[in-house]
Amino acid sequence: MRTVKALLCALVLAATTASHALSLTEKQQQQLQQVRKEMGLKDDQVLKRHICLWDLSGRSGPIYAGATNLRVDLLRYKIDISLEAFTNEGVLVASLKNGHCDAALMSGFRARQFNRFTGTIDALGAIPDLNHMNTLLRTIAHPQLQEHMVSNKYLTLAVTPAGAAYLFVNDRSLNSLDKAAGKKVAVLDFDPGQSRMVTSIGATPVATTLATAPNQFNNGSVDVLPAPLIAYQVLELYKGMDPDGGIVDYPIVQLTAQLIGHTDRFPPGLAAIVRDVAADSFSSIQTALEREAGRIPDHWWVTVSDDQQLRYDSMMRDARIKLRESGYYDATMLSIMKRIRCSRDAQRPECSQETE
């Protein structure tokens, strides 16, 4: 269980930082008052909602603790959220579907089944760094994109970054795609995007779970493990890298935590306020994530040449396009992320192509 908890630390860090010391601006308070009127609430009535959280430590975990602080802050605005912690993300998802939860906080990978638009944010290679992520989160908070935040009876209330995932390898010579052929790469058993990419380079995908992947890397059962940088310390991944391994200096995906709710329990105005507040918390999350990344000793980093980075970019773009065509990734979100990448670096080869 300790290993599973540790693998979620990046999501924990994002969620707890985002929920700290909430204070609505005057404009947001005015918007909230308007929402209350539209809902028919009197001035002294409290808006109540039941929020479910994925925290493998249950009520004693950091996500639950952070949300408890948020609950206290919200009471000042006559919003009373009751909280429930789930140690199993699959059970949490089922509880949201059956209506037990008004909203649920989960990983971006799991959120894709509720909203393909925001679930595509975790697409392979789509967001190079946190600065791109900041631009994206500000973009999707815009009212013009509000309709994309709703999918059938669910809507995305908030998206918070949880940092980039990198490739941890047991052989630092694995710094190019050619050398990865024939190697065993851990992939999450519920994410076909990872398996597709691994197969395309001639490597062997090994289906794993959040519980088993770190141990498989540390005991040598797999050669490559995608993981957030915070996993280096808390999962003791240096054991799997010792003595000749390292971390390939190329982020393959930006992880997120997402709050998914029922549309009939969160009117558009209230949802917009939640997303706006989440976007405002970005700088504090970025500081925390960069602090964790800074704890990695320099000698573990494996340099990737410019040519290899271009090959990684091309491979991941091909994987995204194929997954878009199969209906797994959302075309609109992929297009938005491409525009952000090209606005920051117009010289990227993809910027002269119309494929994405």
C-alpha cells in the first residue's frame, strides 16, 4: 500500500496545493451571488454538495486533509461541501456514475471517460512544459469553451497540473528510440495510448498497475518506467536505476488531476467560478512541482540530442493522431494544444503541417 500511495504523490501535491487558502475575488463573489439567485437560494440558505476524493490513505490522507481546509474556506461563502475519501479510484468512478457523488476528484487518465475534451490534456507529448500548461488552463477557463467542458450529464469543474512524467531507465544508453527496441516498458493497463506508442518503436509493453509498476522497475522486470519526478524519492526508483540507469531528459506527458461533476448539480455559472479559481492557483502549484524536480541529483539525467527530441516529437504526434482517429483523443483539444505549442515556438516542424 505504501508504494501505491507514493505513486500518487504528484496528484496529491497538485490537489492539496490548489485547495489551500481559498479566497474569492470581489468579482467572483458577485458571480457567486448571481448563481445563487439563479438557483433560487435565499440569502441565508447554504448550498450543499457531496464531493468524493481519490486518496489511498482515506480520511487520514493529504488530499482529504487539503479538501477539509477548502471546506472551511467555502463555508464563508455559504457553500457546504461534505467530503468522502475513496482508496480505490475505480470505486470512486462508479460512485460518481451512480449519483452518490455530486463531483469526484480523480486522475486525468480516468477523467477521460467522462469528458474526452479535458481528458485529452494528458495526451502523449502534447504539452512540453508547465508554461504551456498554464496557457492551456487559462484558455479552457474562457467562457467561449464552456460548452466543451460539458459531456452528456457530466462536466469538468477543475483541472490542476500534477507535473510531467519522464522515462526512468535501468540503462542510460537508452537515450534514443532505436536503442529502446526489444526493451520491456511498463504501461498502465487502462491506457491504450501508452501501449500504442511503445509498440510503434519495437519495444514490448508490459501491462502494469499503479501498485505493481514501481516494484517491477526496481526488481528489473521492466527496463523502462514512465513516472513523475516526485516518484524518484518516494518510490525509491534510484534502486531500479542503480548503477547504470537514469532519467531521460524529455517529458512524455503532463499529468493532471480533474474534478468531474454532474451537470444538473453544478449550473454553468458555478462551474465557471470553480474553473477560474483553479486557474488562479497555478503559480503555487508550479512552485511546488519545480521544488520537487530540483531534488533529483544531476548525475541521473540522461541527455537527449536535438535530433532525438525531434524523433520523440514526431512519434508522439503520430500516436496522438491515430488515437484521435480511433476516438480516444478529442480533436478540438489536440488542435488547441498544437496552437499553444506553435505560438511559443513557430519553428517546430509540426507548425507547417495540418495533420493535427
